[in-house]
Amino acid sequence: MSAFIRYLPAASTLLPSLIGLASWLATWLVARTLSMPEPLVETAGLFVFLRIQAFENSVGRSLCPIRLWRRLRALLR
């Protein structure tokens, strides 16, 4: 990305604005499709993200490839 910004210095100022605009547009479209207010859609999205993150943290540790390999090796000995 640094090469992109080096050759297009305006990209460093426009890119965050474009990302914010795309985020707002996606939220607006989902809110309109579900007939819900935008703040509720944002809050629900955050809630779902946090639940998935908590699940991955709790299950992800037990499914870590290195830990699984160690458990398998211990069982085979």
C-alpha cells in the first residue's frame, strides 16, 4: 500500500473517506432491507461480532493445531 500512496498522494486522504462511505452505504442498505433503524443495525452487528469473537476465543484454543498435535502425540505414546 505504501507504493500506492507514494504514487497517488491524494489516496491517503481519500481512502479513509471512501471506506467510511462504503460502510455507511452497507449499513443503510441492510437497514432499509430489514426495515430497521440504522443504529439498531449497527448495534446488532457489533453484538453478533462480539459473540462470534468470544466463541472463537473459547473454542479456538482447544482447536489450535499445535495443541491438537501434542495431544495426538501423547495419546500415541
